[in-house]
Amino acid sequence: MNVFVTGGAGYIGSVCVEQLLNIGHNVTVFDNLTEGHRSAVDPRAQFVQGDLQDRPVIAQALKTAQAEAVLHFAANALVGESMTNPGKYFRNNVSGGLNLLDSALEAGVRKFVFSSTCATYGVPERMPMTEDLAQKPVNPYGESKLMFERILSWYHQLHRLEFVAFRYFNAAGASGQFGEHHRIETHLIPNVLQVVQGKKSHCEIFGTDYPTPDGTCIRDYIHIIDLAQAHIQALDPGKVGFFNLGNGDGYSVKEVIQTCEKITGKAIPVIAKPRRPGDPPKLVAAAVKARAELGWNPQYPKLEDIVRTAWAWHQAHPEGYPD
């Protein structure tokens, strides 16, 4: 297929592009490079630098690519920033997404795969989290993703556009060539590994008194290649709906740090800090639906495998991407 990937210069997008190309799809990457990196774009892909606010540019890029499917990763994704600058999130994640969606329809695209988030649920009512849970976002980032999910539902109903929306949990790890390098790094595993690399003196644990076995928050981690595989399977005709993507097993902050110590062979100094407002004690996905309806079968469910691939990439790219 001719697949059009927005945000393909970012962490998740870059690995999905690589995996799509590996099995023979033709890929065009569309990215404004505010968060992504030009060198994170697989050289086998076509690259268009553009912004989702510029609808004529999007329309032309889709037409040139002869796009048959869209994978939409491009978004602002910092929860804290969304609380101080909500307009940015609604403009980029909703308005920009709508420009893409309308342009895709005009170009004849019949499949749209959307990068959503477990933040649409807010504080969940039960564990593990299933797709039928009430969605009550507690920040503009989660709200912006939920708004676009609802738009997709209406476009499916009214325009018969096939869509799949994936609600991610914690993407982590790396492929051999592409890994995690954010300009503002908020994710736990790369931040812990920065201590091993000597870029930070210690890592911080926010809250050690949660009602969990070791007192620290528990999160569900999913390997980036497993995440990419789900997107590839979502391209199959007839696949429609909302799906959680996680391993179904959670690991605490302390367990992640201990695993990083084991894989790197280095002691990692830790400083305990107070809880952050709004952090739930536990977030773990039930991904039964993705397994049953998409045939998805994660190949790297173990935290050790996730950390090992992340560490290998950071060792090979100690400064991340050059641009």
C-alpha cells in the first residue's frame, strides 16, 4: 500500500515507518520537525516537511503520494504543557487533525489509523483497563485526543471511512536503527538511562507511598516494535474501532530502575520526591480486544527485553539524533 505517515520523524512514527518499509509498503512521511528529527526518517521513505495547519500543503502531499491509508502520529503530547497552554493542544491535535482527515477523504483515502492515548480515560474506574471504561480526561491533552476519536466515529458513520484508534500505554524500547530522543524527555526509561550515561546525577521517584507492593506507581510498558506491528495489522480491510495497546502487565517505578541497573550493570542513584498531582497509583491495559480482533501478539512483553533494546540504542547513539 501507499501509506502516508504524519509524525513519521518522531519516536513511535519512525519505528512504524521502518517496519512498514520492511514488509514492502511505500511510505511518505509528513512532519514539521518541531518535535521529530530529520535523521529519524528511514531513508527509504519519501519525506515532506509540512504542518497540519497548512491544508493546501497536506492536500498536495497526499495527492502526490497517492495515499491509500494514513497513519496519524503527529500531535503535541506533553500533559503538563497542555495544562498551561491548552489552546496549542486543541489547535494542533484537533484542528490540525481535522485538516488531515478532510484532506485524506478528498484524496480518496479509505483507512485512517490514529495514535490516541490511555489519557482519554482519566483516572480509571477499574483495573485492568478495558475499552468500554468511561472516558473522563483530566487534562487538555487527553481531551484533545478524545475529541478526535469522536470525530473519527462520526466520519465512519457518515463517510464510511474505516478507522482504527489505538489508546497507547507506555511505549518504550527501540529497534536496531531507531529509538527514543525527545527534546523534552518525560519518559521514565530514557531518563533513568541518562543517569547511567552520566547526563544526570540521579533519577527521581515521585511518590513512594502509593497503595502498591513497593509504594511506587505501576505502569504498563509496550515495546515500540509491538506497537508498530499493531498499526500494520490495523491496515487490513474491515478493521475498525478503538483498541488499547499494552502488555497487560504492570511494572513499578522501582522495578524499572532495578531492571535498568541489571541491564546496564550500573548502580543508579535515586531521590524520592512527593507525589505529582493526578498520578494514579496503577495504569494497566487489558489488550484482549486487540489480540482477538486484530490478531495482535506482542513479541517483547518482558521489561528486560524492552530496556535491553533501549539501552543498546542509547549506547549506539549517546547524543541521540544529530538534528
